[in-house]
Amino acid sequence: MIITDKALQFRENIGNPIRVGIIGAGYMSKGLINQIERYTSGMKVVAISNRTIDKALGCYHQAGITDVAIVNNASQLSDAISHEQYAVCQHSSILCEADGVDIIVEATGTIDYAASSVLNAVKHHKPVVLLNAELDATLGPILKYYADQSGVILTGSDGDQPGVIMNLYRFVKGLGFDPLVAGNIKGFLDFHKNPDDMAEYAKKAGQNVNMITSFTDGTKIAFEQASVANATGMVVNKRGMNAFRSTDHVDELTQLYDIDELKSLGGIVDYAVGPKPGPGVYVFATTDDPLSKDYLNYLKLGKGPLYSFYTPYHLCFFEVPNSIVRTFHFNDAVMAPLDGPVVEVVTAAKQNLKAGDTLDGFGGYTSYGVCENYEASRSENLLPIGLTEGVKLKRDVAKDAIITFDDIEILNDQLSFQLYQEQLAHFAPKPVAVG
């Protein structure tokens, strides 16, 4: 990214790299560590935390780093960093508490464990970059509140679709236009896919099968778009979003919206399945300025009233170093909740479920996630899918029905439920006028 490259080169030249600690050693972390260590000036992954130490060591080894210490407490990690020794550890608390770690990247895709790590990091005044839309969409507002109290940034990341949307949203807004749709593009969607269906694909891709399943069944895109909604104030115009299916160019989707409805709602988050040019994101915006309209038409963006801006790719971990330097060096959050939840990802049953069944979280056999406005979600007492792992049903739920808190035995001993209750208390739902 322009500007960030110069900042990183400056840090490299003065011998003061940004010292990064990474929590998680999965698919994205592996690529990110390789990207930083091989290709990013002015930045260093000083430590990796992972519950399986061998995976953390493997991330370093594939980046060409073999001299790595295994540390067991924050003091040992601080000492290793002071001697420019790479290190791995089992517990995220060690990264969060150690001196010499400037910024944390949370990349586990978990809820409870990640929430605990974020709270510990901000308590120790470390900014956090999330590669975890699941956590952001479920508990981002209350976690950001704690980050604000500690005077540090909690942010989403460049590269993943929400961050790419936010960059495009800020760009379009900066041109003086009014963004009315913040959209995401999917290639395939089947709400009822389960890990058995996706096992072979996940194995070939070298990824976690539950994560792959959450991509396929729409839960992941719901998490992503809820994060965008919470960072922009946009809502959904219907439960689950429109999910238009089209093989046309993304520009043609502008014709599918009622601009008066969009304006009345203050803009919406949405997604489409199958449009060209393929993977990417879009922002549809409008303007009332006659001269701007003339120039946009001259510049081949058409006559409006909606104008299409899109980014035809998202580069995942390749762009995360930009997020790190933006956050730490420039104090600029890529994306963060504005002021409490706007949209939640609620839980729909993948199959007919019986009283006594245990829900298995996102990307599993029992449920998928759909977006709903916070005010509607709370008035109906709907259950966020980020809270579902290990939860037992008290009564039967039909396939595709939305599960509520009344349907489950609440796990009050889990951190995620405790934080969610705090979030409810701290951010009262605000009425949303949905046409």
C-alpha cells in the first residue's frame, strides 16, 4: 500500500522493526509469517503462540527460520526478544504479557479462546489486528470498548473481504459520494453443506474442514458482512441479505436495488453469488451533484443513480502487513465497530434438530449463520451463531428455523456468553426502520 511501504522502509533503515506476535499457526498464519519474514521490510514476527507447538515451529521453518526457542513464560519470551531470538510458546498469555511484542495478530478463528487473548492483549496495552471475522461479528463491540479503555486499537485486517470493503468504502466516501451498498461476491452457496461434504476439498486445500464448510454454507460471509455493518452503520434490508444470484458483471447488479429504500435505510450490506469478475467486493454509491454525475458518465461509470466501484480480488494474508503498520505506526484502524452492534449473525438449523441435541458451532453439521439487524435480533431473542459451540437444545427446532436463546441451555460459565451479556447491557438495541 502506498505510504505504508515508505514507513516500513524507514523503520528498516533505522533498525527499529515492528515486533509482531501471532496467535494461531493455521493456514493464514503460515502465509502471513512467510510474507513478513521473506518480503516485508521493517517488520519481524518475534513470536508465535499455538496450542500445538510443532505447528508454530513449522510456520517458522517454512519461512526459512530454524533457530527458534521454546519459551514457557513472559519473562523468557522478553529475554529471547531482547537477544533477537525467535520464539514459540503454547499459551497466548505469554505473547500478551511479554515486553518486546509491539502488536498482536489474532488468527485462530475461535471465539472463547480468541476473546480471552484479545482481552489480555489490550489489558497489557497491545494493539490487536484480527484475522477473525467470527469474533469481530460476535463480540467485536464489547472487545473494542475494552480496547478503547486501554487506549489501544482493535481492528480487522486488510486482505480479508471486510477490510477490502472498508478500504473501498473509505475511498468512495472520500470522493464525496454516498455509499449505499457494501457488497461481497461469492462463487458458491449451499446452506446445508456439512463437513462430510467438504472433507475432500478441505484436505486438498490444506485447510480446516469446519472453516471450509463455513465458507460454503454462507456463515463466513454473514460474519464478514456483519463486521462491515458494525463498522459503517449499514443494515440489512432483509434477514439473510439479498444474496442475488447472477452471472452478469457486478456493475449490472446496480439495477437490482431500489435507491429510495437504500437511502431510507442509510445503506445496506449485501452479497451476490456468481457475478463477474469473480472473487472480490463492491461498493455502490450515489451522488446528487449534477457536475459529478456528468463526469462519472464521461468516465464510463454510467448515468446512475447507483455507481459501481469494485475490487476484483482479496489477497488475504498478503495484505495483513499493511494492517499492522497502519495500526501500529499510523494509529489507523482498518475497520472497527462504530458504537455497538448494528447487525448480528444468528443461527439457523441445517437439519431437523431434537431436544437434547448439541450444537457444534459454525461450519458444522447442525447450523448455519444468517445476518439480521440487531434490533430485530434482540426483540426476537435470537441466538448468535458465535455462541453455539457445545450448546444443548431444550426443544425441537425445524430445519432452516432460527434458533433462539429460549431454545437452549445457556452456558453461563463460558467467557463468550459473559461478554455477550456485557455487550447487551452496554449497547441497547437502536430501532432500525426496515422497509
